[in-house]
Amino acid sequence: AQSVTQLDSHVSVSEGTPVLLRCNYSSSYSPSLFWYVQHPNKGLQLLLKYTSAATLVKGINGFEAEFKKSETSFHLTKPSAHMSDAAEYFCVVSDQDFGNEKLTFGTGTRLTIIP
Amino acid sequence: GAGVSQSPSNKVTEKGKDVELRCDPISGHTALYWYRQSLGQGLEFLIYFQGNSAPDKSGLPSDRFSAERTGGSVSTLTIQRTQQEDSAVYLCASSTVVLRPTDTQYFGPGTRLTVL
């Protein structure tokens, strides 16, 4: 069985400072991992995804994440926060069991940007 | 092109009534997914369709929930005899192929269901 743990339900950072949103996963297989963002009153948007290629994945809006198998982590980072980054972020793991694809979502991390 | 659309955007109903939620996927997408997001619970997978068939219904919370898809396009999620714990945002997503987990899922804006 697969699972995702987002270690912080709420993160606050000042504008212009680095962002770190933590995610740990467990999976029986080689996982695919995703980060989604949800802005208020908007649908989910894919930020980036890891699919067993390069372990450092670059996404949209300056976000990136590093897959660390030894630590079973897939933390999301951004060097400098912008006010528009305020949103809810979801870490997602997908089981690569063909014929039974299922995404498992973390509970989300709400990111607040302090002006 | 047009993205995934859902209707209604908001639905308020009384406990015990039936509701239907509609999803229009991106044209040509064979896979369609339903999720729900309850307050403090994160996103919960409900069901997915490959064409018109649903290989995996294990996420449906109870037999009051059902979903169908016709013509490989529009899908309807029906909740019978709604309960207050059904209150949530119901999200629909579509992708080109369901058997490859790396295929990107495109999400609609969701339907906010409130059961009084």
C-alpha cells in the first residue's frame, strides 16, 4: 500500500525568502510522485512530477523537488517566495501497478506568504 | 482548448435528497477520475473510468454513491439520500490514458456540495 505524509499542515514564510514544503512517501513499487497546487476557488494545477528520470525535478513558477529514495522524501522548494505562491500544496504518489492506477494524496500544506 | 468543466459549481441540498454532479472532460481524454476534498481530509480518490467502464470503484464511500460515463465523454456522479458528511468539494479530472500513472491529470474547478 502506498501513502503520503505532508509533515506540515501550515507553512508561513516572508516574501523573498526560501520555501520548503516537506513530503515523505511509502510505496511498494517504484513510485511516480507529483506536487499539485490549489489556489483559492481554483482547481488543482500540476506543479511538477517525478517519473524515475532525473531525481531533481523542475516545475512551473520556479518550484523544484528532489526525489531521495534513501530518505523516501520528495520535498518541494523554491529559492524566493512570491505573494502569488500563497495556496494549498498537495504531494501525491502514484502506484505504477498497471491496470490499477491510483493516486494517493497527502493532506495538504497551506502556504502563507508574509509581505 | 477547453479544459475540464464541472456543474454545478455550488450545490446546497437538504439531508436525504439525491444530487447529481456532472463532469465534462477534455475532448479526446479516455480516462476520467472523481475525487473529493473534505475539510481537513485532503483529497480522496473515488473512482476512475477507462472509456465508459470503471475498473476501480473501491474508493466510493458507500453504496449511496454511484457514477456513470456515457459515450466516453460526460460523467455523472450521483449521491443518493445525502448525508451531512457528504459535504465536500467534488473534483473531476481527465487524462489521455489511464494505465500510465505518469500521464498528467487535468482537474476541473470542482463542485462544492453542502448538505444541510
